Amino acid sequence: EHMEHLKREFPKYKKNRKWLVDKQNMTFAQWVKERVESQLAEPGCDIPEIVRWIADEPSNEVPKFS
């Protein structure tokens, strides 16, 4: 679904697989977050908690213990 979105959004790159994969890698987390948020706004939404958690994007910070 995300890849199809990119092909529609950037039609001049739809046949450039490398460009699409790079763009997908850069934008997927934000796209999922926005997609889940929009679905949560709909009545009767049934998105599992794990998907909500994943959509909150991973942190780049790593806990360090001394």
C-alpha cells in the first residue's frame, strides 16, 4: 500500500525501483503513523494495540546502563 502511494505521489519515479525503495525506507515510519492516526479517527476503529505501538515510531536512543 505504501509503495503504491509512492508510485502515485511520484509518477516520474514509478519505474525506478532503487529510488522507490530508498524513498520507502525514508518515509515508511511516518506514513504508517499518519495512516494509523487517520484510521483511529474513524468510528468503530479496530486497530490492535501492537500496531498502534509500532506506529508510534521507534526511538533512535539506546538505553545505556552503567
